[in-house]
Amino acid sequence: MMRKNLVRVFSGLVVLFSLSIAPAGAIPIEEISVDSVDTVFGYVSGPITDSQLTIEQSGVTVVVEKSGNVQEEISGAFFSLVTNLAADNSTGGRAIGSFTGGSITIKDAMGVPLLLADIGSFSMEEDTYLPFCILAGAGTFQVTGGTWQSSFLPEGIILDLTWKLDSDIDDFGADFSAESNVTLTPIPEPTVLSLLAVGGLMIMRRRWL
């Protein structure tokens, strides 16, 4: 529910630009989402970039929202988002991490690549105003391939809500596991991207207060 409300705030901007830029004959994709995906953060002592966040699971249902109120569900799909820790900026018992690099992969049940992308940056912050631990995240990616490539703009934003953590975390100095809801949305230009990333995190925080 929170993911839907968050994305709906910006849907007008995304629809406007995606309709004008999408290739002829391709129905523009407004949103790709997947819920309750297995999530693991693996801490590695030594170089900080060896610590990796993995949101990955087979057999999930991927929901694709297209322009014209067209919705498609892909059952039995494979979803993967993998990125590496770049900086642990945690403070006062609140986990704050910056990630960089990595990839996004979505395949159908037959293993056909639907969307392939390279992650530019990704950040996660723990919401400390809750009776349980939630990490809200946002980031950017560049589409590189897949059968959905022609329906998706070259660049996109990642909106992620990580929830149901095994226990509260203070920083990114130890392993943790969770479940994540992830939304991928096309984004046409850097100025709008900044508004989406910042606004998305603020809305997530207010929603759970």
C-alpha cells in the first residue's frame, strides 16, 4: 500500500514524459514492482566495497504497469538487485548506507531476460521512529537490455522498502536478512530524478509515523 501511494504522487510526471519519449509501437512502462523479495546484506571485513546488498528471489510475481491503465503480471519470474556498499554513514544507532555499482535482472519463468540494468547509485536509511526496523531506499539505474528495454526509458529510479528485518540494526557492520518491496520507475531527466529520490524517502518516513 505504501509503495502504491508513494509512486502515485509522481505518476503524472512519469506518464507525461514516458508517453513523449517511448519508441513508436511500444506501450510505455510506467512502473515495475515486486513484493516480499528475499534480501541479504553480507558484511565483509576489509575493503568496504566487498560488503554486498542482495535483493534476489526466483518464483516471484512481477507487476508491470503500462500507460492506458494496462497491467500485466509475470508469474514465476526471477528478480535480482545486487549492489555494493560504498560508505557506511551510520550515526547515533541509525543505519545509513550508500551503495554503488551492481545490476538489476528480471527474467521470466523460462529464463528470458525482460529487463537488464546497471545500478548507478543506491542509498538506504533506517527509520528510527518506528517500533520495528525499516530501511527506506532510493537509487538510479541505466537500462542495458531485455525485451522490455524498448518500452522503458534509458534511465530509471529505484524505490525500495526493506522490511521485516530479523532484528534492529545500528549500522552496516554486520550481516542482516529481510524482505523487500521494490519499484522501478522510468525517469526522463536528472532534475526530476532528484525530486523523486528525495521526495520518495520523505513520503516513506511520513507514511510510517
